[in-house]
Amino acid sequence: MADRLRVGVIGTGDPDAKKSALGYAMAYAHGDGYRAAGDCDIVAACDLRADLAQKYADRFGPAEVYTDYRAMFAAARLDVVSICTWMHLHEPMVLAAIDAGVKAIHCEKPMADTWRGALNMAAKAAAAGVQLTFNHQRRYSEATQIARQLIDAGEIGAIQRFECEFGNIYDTGTHFIDMLSHFNGEVRAKWVLAQIDYRTENLVFGAPCENQQTLIFEYENGVFGFVYSGAPGGSRPLGVVNRIIGEQGVIDWGCGHGPKEALRWRPAGSPEWQHPDTNGHSIHGPDFIERAVSDVIACLRSGRKCILDASNALIATELIFGAYESSRRRARVDFPLDPTIGNPLREMVEAGDLQPAKPAA
């Protein structure tokens, strides 16, 4: 492998634009991660707007600027590519990168806009020997690492169930359902029973995201999970993003947005919560993406499987699309999920089975 890796970035975005469901310019955090890795050169930047690609090249280059990712792959001889576009573009871009002979692809979450697309990317990358990872960067947070240490040390005994709440299961929830996979040793789910409400249109990066949802599911090791969120008025009955309930204690991950609320835990029978020091970091950062990208490069160099590997990301993705399929069927869905399934939520809208109202102006 080359002493220095040639990196290309697709979907640079605009760091000066308002952060919203239209974009967050995540490519800039990826760029910081490649800089932190120390042995990477960003040699190509691609965006539909040439001026934004040039702005990125000015920050992280010198890099050639492209407005067509296919042209970039044809000309740039890349080792690594970051894909920071909307979800419906992930699959064609990942497949094009594989065909171009890259060694590693680091893609923003969610994996894809369909279940079959997620499976297809993972299968094609594995067959080609390409490292394919997805940016569930909260796996690298101090709160996550401390929680894993507590679990591994047996401080709360064997895990019995998880409880979660967050904004929606597809865009936001991909992070936090993925966190459960991480805490549970990357064990796949057996089944999911779910219901969603989508009465008001909610598009995030062009994809429909439900307004409210409940999920109950079981992993193959007998651990159960319960997800509830999106209550009218923004109420939060659980009051924590991820709760890990063991035979001998409880860990709460994400009790709020600040560093002091990142993590707490207590042994069974204790009235007092313990609050581990997360070194001033919340569950959101500030530098988790940089850590993630640096680890992606370290794994490529060493051959170690990355914790962001597509095989791990598929566990949460199967639960998400399985939940939508359960809502469509009005029945429990057993896994493995049918590999031909697309995006049941979007398909219900397209078929007129769901008719969400336009949001208030």
C-alpha cells in the first residue's frame, strides 16, 4: 500500500450555509479526520456546485475539482473516498467507487434509501475486498467507551433490555439503534414489531421520516429492545436516548445534550447515580467524526475490522426497514428481512396508503 493515501470526497457542501435537513457539510469533518490520520492527501473534491468543491479544495487541498463523481473516479486514481451526499445517492456512488478500484469507502449514514440497496453495497464491497464503513461516529465518544467498559467489566451484569427515544428511526435513529448493536456485541436481531405515524410530511435529505414510532424487538442472544419517540408536543417519557438495563444495574447514555448529561449509571439497589467524567465531551462531539475517519484509515493500514464496518451497520439498518415493513404489514417481521424490500415508508406514501399533510409554513 502506498506510503500516502490518495483521498477523494464527494458532496463537499457549504460550511457557511445554515445547518438543516438539506445539509450539514459533513465533508469538512471528514477532511479534518484525514488530516488527523497524517498519511492522507485529499487530491479530489466533487460537488454539484463547482464553487463549493473549490472552497473545499482551498481548505484541504491542493485538490482537483469535479462536478461529476464518475469523472473524478476516471481521472483521480483514488485509494479512499468519502461519500457525504443524500442517502439515495449512496448506493450508485459506492458501486462506482468499487468499480474504480478504491481500497476504502467511508460513507455518511443512513446506509441507503432502501434495504436492498444497503445489502447490495455491503455484498459488492465484501466480494471486491473493499473496506466499506458508515459514519456512526458516536461509537467513538467517551460516553460510549466508558459504557462499554462498564458492561465488559460486569458492573451491571448481563444485559436484559435496551430502551431508547429519539427523533425518528431512519435519519436520527440510525445512530442510536446502531449504538445498541455496539453495546450488544454486534448481535443481529431476530424480529421486530412496530407501528409508525406519518400524518405530517417530514423530509430529511429528501427522504420521508415518520413523526412518531414504537418498536419492540429481540436480538438473537435474547436481549430485548424498546424504542419510543416522536410524542406530540415533544414530550420525552424516558428522558434518555439509550438506557441499558442489566441484571445488576442500569446505564443511561445521553440524558441531555451537554457533557454533564452524557452518561450516568447505578448498580442495582443504589439510590445514587454515578456520573463518570467524559472529559468535557457530550454525546455529540466535538471531534468524533475526526476520530472515526482516523480509525477508518488505521483499519485500512492494519487490516483490522473497523467498528463502523458495513456488516455492523446492517444490523441497525435491518431493524429500521423491518420496522417500516412491520407497520405496512400490521404484523411482526421476522429476520432475515426479505432482500428485495425497498423502503416501505416511502412506498406507502407513493401508494397513497399514507397521505401526510404538508407541514405548516
